[in-house]
Amino acid sequence: MNQAIIRSALFVPASYPERIPKALVSGADAVIVDLEDAVEETLKEQARANLAAFLAAHPEARLLVRVNAAGHPGHAADLELCARQPGVCGVLLPKAESAEQVVRAAVTGKPIWPIIESVRGLLALPEIAAVKGIERLSFGALDLGLDIGLANGSAAAGRLLDQARYAILLASRDAGLAPPLDSVFPSIQDLDGLRQAARDARDMGFGGLLCIHPVQVQVVHATLMPSASELDWAQRVLSVGNGSGVFVVDGEMVDAPVLGRARRLLEQAGQISA
């Protein structure tokens, strides 16, 4: 599963189980049933029951689950539910702040996606990323901004959050993880803003974005897809290249890094396997 291309991962609250089937047919590459922020405290137990009932009624369904953070009273029960459900194909660990927290989550036997959204999590990135069982990292910019004290949405906050993104990308690459997912884009109606956020994530090297509404999914996919001209160039580079030495395509020198970029573009388009 480590090589799966995930461009979009769509959240759906477990307190509204009737929305889960709609999320599954949204076209999202992954659906995350949320037991954490989207669920009121008084509904946590009911949300777990909703998820268990849905999976019992739909044994073919494959979902990821965002559990409550370590330290929350429901954390252990969330992990236990995930461990015993074959339909749960991964666990998102919010506010991941230590390798120990990730190790405990990995006991479920499910791939773990730690969400880096606090100062402690950012400082512990190398240790977190090195834990066996992690598939990819993800990012929570809003919570991190709150923890640092940023004016979220400002240009200054954006500059600092990009440094956190850089750290997540480095840790992912160093640990051999799948490309990380960037933070949610909170303004559902601002599709132009979402396109820009997706372009930035793509150009930085993120694999995709966390999404909070089905309308965001296709916008993210279309933005992350390489253009027709990029794919044409990549196909010609690979058709000429023989894996050794330096050659020329369209008057441009092509060496190993350029060949690697051509392969990556075709992988992103699903035209060759990773």
C-alpha cells in the first residue's frame, strides 16, 4: 500500500453515517471517517457505534479512520475498533507528537498516517517518521498555526507554514514514505483558492490534499494532473532515453534527474506504475 497514489483524502464525520456512502462515490482516492474534530464530545461513543455498524453492513467498504488524539479518553477504544475491523485500511493519528504515540497506534496492524499539527509534533518529526508502520505523513496547518500563534490566512503565516511543509517533505523522503498530504483548504466555496493551494502542494512535492467536502475532490485531481504538454514531453523523454548517459530532447539536455522528473509525471497521471 505504500506506493498507492493518493491525491485526495476526503473526511466524513462518523456522527453522520449516512454521508459515508456519498463520500465513497465522490471519486476521492481515500475516504477518512472522522472520530475526532468533526464529532462532538457527547457523540463520541455513538460515532464509534455508527462506524462499526456501517462496516458490518458494508463488508466490501475500505475506509481510513481518524481516531481521537493520544490522551483523549476515547483514544484506546478508537484504536481497538480499528484493529478488529478488516474494512479499516489505515489510521490517521491526529496531533502526533512522539514516536511512542505512533508505535501504540501501529499495534492495530493498520498503516498509520500521523498528522503533524503542533510544535511538539514538528520538532519530533524525524523520530515520528522513522516508526515502522507509517505509510505517509499529513499536515494540519490550522492547528499548527493556532499552536504557534500565527494569524492564519496572512502572508506571514503562510511563509512560516511553508517551512513546516518543507520539514514534512524532508522527513518523508528521508524515511522512504509515500508522498505526504497537505492540509485541508478550509474555504469550501473558494475553488480558485483551492486550485492555488493544490498547485502549491503539487509543486512542493506533496502527493495531494486532505479534503473536507466532495466538491473539492475533482478540483484537486484536475489541478494535480500534469498537463497534456507535460505528459507529451515526458513520454518523448522516456522513449528516447535508454537509462544511461546524457541525451537531447527538444534541444534540452536530459540526464538522470530530468529522466526522473519525466517518470514522476507519468506516474502522477497513472500512465506508468511507481
